[in-house]
Amino acid sequence: MTNAIEVEDLRKSYVSKAAAAVTALDGVSFTVPAGHIYGLLGPNGAGKSTTVKILGTIASSTSGHARIFGFDVARASLDARRRMAVVLQQTASENLLTIQDNLLIYAYLHGVSRHDARQRVKHVAEEFEIGARLNDTVQELSLGTKRRIQVAKIFMLDTPLIILDEATTGMDPLMKRRVMERLRLEAREGRTILLTTQVLSEAEELCETIMILDKGRTMASGTLQELRKRSAQIFRVSLSFADSTVNLEGLLGSLNAAELQVKGRNAEMVIHGEQASLLAKLAEISRTVTIQRFEVRGPTLEEIFMNLVEESR
């Protein structure tokens, strides 16, 4: 089966307004199978939006190749564009048009018939809770509602690929949850989704595969489980003690925790080090005060992300 996205040694350099040479992408490669949810993570300036713009045929690369369902985005840009719907970080809606006209025109430009477009407006208006505001102009809307309109546009189409760049920025938690559920449904029905996000919990919950970028380079990629193996010396530890009078901060000082939170008889820590060493220290502590419960878990995506980025600097 043809992959939805294939990126090979993608590079992008330009000269900034200050006449300085900037390398936005430095040899990035990845593949996204059809029907997959793939996440691009990284700090500001990592190269995520540049990658999205190149894939969306909005920007050109300096070298390397990118293909959408086998179509090169530089040599067959129209064929590639017909197979995707893209939400950029910038809100791209016509401010002087109504919400309804924004949705309809977007559908018309992608070849959707008038009848089908109007039916789809009804569905997305209900799903994104904008039915009562269809005749409002976009310039009257809040940032969060503008993002709703931008995301709603992609569900006016049936393209096999959806690309989302910071799509949920400014949305309230309930709408974010609704968008995430819809994306899961689209993936189950065979659509491919590439997303960038600064909300790491979203990526952890949604993405089957994650690539972490920094300064235009790939720091790591794989499933969450594979990324955890890359950060195998980070542990999140939960402890409960029998004695509530013990000074837990002093007692746990020997563990040299990167983070320590104490609440009553309970402690939460992030530890960097060898698991065997950690367990030996916990055994030593248990000789002083009874540990009623302890749990050792692997790192969260945020901890993996921060660790890999810090290592690269």
C-alpha cells in the first residue's frame, strides 16, 4: 500500500530579515502509513510548521523530497494538494465573509457540489456548535471560534489526508475533546492525520507514532513505548507512608529527585537514574519508615520530550 506521506532528507534554508543564514530543516525524514495518526513535536522554531508548509505545497524545500500518496509536492503539487486538507497555525479565513460563506466557498473550491456542500455545512455547524452564528462575519469571532471554523473546514471535504498545525489553539477544553474524538473516528475510517501540537497530552493520547524535532533535526521517533525506552532512566515514583509525622522532604533527599511533591503521607517524584539503584534506596528508606504503597512508572511524553531536547543542547 502507498504511504500517505514520505519525507526524505528534507532541508530548508533561508536568509532572515537580519541577513542571517537560517536552517529551518536539516535532513528530516519520516514516513506516515495510510490511516495513521502521526505527531510532530518540538519547541518553537523546531521546524514543525516549516515541514507542514512544505507538505502543504505552500513553501518549497531547499533539497530533499516529500510525497503525498506518491505525488511529489514540488513536481506534482496539484495532485498532492487534491489529496489533503490543511489547517495552518495562522487562522486562514475570510474576515469579511460569514461563517457559512467561508465553509461553502472552501468546499466549492475543492470541487464539492452546491447541494453536498450545503448538507455538510449543516453537519459541521451542529458538531462545532456554530449553527446559531452561521450568518456572523468571521471578524466578529473570538480566536477560539475562528479556530473552530478553520478546523470545521477540513470536514467539508473527503480528502484522505488531514494536516493540522496547532489546530486546537484557543479552543475551550470541551471543544478540544470533541475535535480529538472526531480525529480518532476519521483515522478509524481510514483517513491519515498528521498533527503538530505544543499540548503534549494531546499527542500522547492521539498519536500512534511521534517524532520529536529540535533546531530542524530529528531527536527521536517511534511509538510512545519506543520513546520511553530511549528515556529508560527516567522514572515517576508514587509513595505512601504509614507515618504522617515523618519529614518526607528530608527522608527522600537521598534520592536526588528532579521533582518532588509531598502531600500529607504521599509523595510524587521524578527520578533520573538506574532502576536498580532506585529500588535499593527505597529499600533502605523502608527500614526507617514503613512504605505502605509504592509505584514506579515510565516517563510521560512531556518528560521524554524535555529530556531529549535538553540532551540536544
